[in-house]
Amino acid sequence: MRGFANRILVMLLFCVAAFGQQPAIPSTGHAGLDQYRASRIAVYTDDFGQLARYRDANAALKAPAPGETRVIFFGDSITDIWKLDDYFPGKSYINRGIGGQTTPQMLVRFRQDVIDLQPKVVVILAGTNDIAGNTGPMRLEDIEANYSSLAELANVHGIHVVFSSVLPVHNYTPKGQEFFAQRSPEKILELNRWLKDYCATSGLVYLDYFTPMVDDKGLLKRDLADDGLHPNAAGYKIMAPLAEAAIAKSLASSPK
């Protein structure tokens, strides 16, 4: 009887130990990305869309004034770090970028950070982190479906949609090599081809950042990003007039 009780005790201790262990996070094959994803567990489990980031700012923002052309720049870190006031002085352009985000996260916060702010135009720049797998592996078809959902939500509310191309990346610097390894140039090209066609067939404006920023090797021009991914001042200087022209083109058409 004592032997039986001991075996039961051992089994119970084994179960406690087993259930007490945290499941291992699957490796992406990229140490930097693995470390990033591990650091974001609290975000992914507690506030996946990061609604808390702009909640207070949105609450403090007044409704657009009569005649105001409010534009929301919506996206990931490339939008997040863009100092819009420096490139579009005097314009009612609002930054709602969040670093590291993927299109599933953007869908979660699209109503709060775009629709409820009543802009005339939303400029969407997304997709590079989906390709990298920041929130897990993503098929191109899934990214495309999320693009479509964002556009459809905006269209229902009469918001003009500008879709930005995914920017190229480069591996000319040590940090650039890491970002480049996570983002297949072939997938970027394929996603941009789909996005351009989708905009053409849906009556939306396609904002092509890719073409003027890519070099003869198919990579982001070395002098436009120090880390191979995020534009520096020279990069944003190219992007700003392109965005301005796309916004004007979008406003000249009817929301679809």
C-alpha cells in the first residue's frame, strides 16, 4: 500500500512540474526576431491591437472642424517614427502608427484609431512586419485579405483610402542584414503587385514608395535607411511629396 501511495505521489509531482513549465516559443530561425517576439508576449496576450497606445489622445481630439481635411497616417514603425509636422507643416495630418505591428493588429484598432476620428483620407502603410512574421507566420493571401478588410471598413464610412507600397529593404549595414533576412524581397514584390492591382480594380489610390527608393540591385537605397528598413530624413524627404500627391488624388475622387 505504501509503495502504491508513493507512486501516486511521484505522478502528482510530475504533473505539477509539467504543468508549471511555460511552453517554448517556436523559433523563427532569426535570433533577433525570436527575441523581439518573446519581448512582446505581454502585448500579444493583454492588448493585442495596442488600443491603449492612442486611446487618451483620441479622446482628447476634437471632431474635424468644418472644411478641415483630416488625414490619418496609419501603419507600423515606419509611420510611427515619421515626424509629420516637419514634413507637412500646417496640415491636419495625424499619426497613428505603432512600431512592430502587423495587419491583424491594425484591424483590431482600425475603428478606434481611424474610423472614429472621422478623417477624409487614411494613408495605410503596412505589410513588412507581416512578411517578417512579427506576430507569427503569415501567408501573402492572409495579408491581402487584411488589406481588403481595412479598405472595406473605410469605404463603408466614406473615408478615402490610399494604400502605400511595402518599402524595399537593404542589407548594407549589420542591422540591415538582420531585417533583410526576415523580409523576402520576392514577397515584397509579389505583395506590391497584388496591392497595385487591387487598388486599380477597387478604385483606390496606390502610393508607390518602392520605385523611387529601390536601387539597381532591387534593394532599398543605402543612403535612405541606416538600418536597412526604417527611412531616415533623406528617405522621408522622398516619401512626403509622394504621399501629398496621393492624398490629393484620392480627395479628387469619390470614396469607393
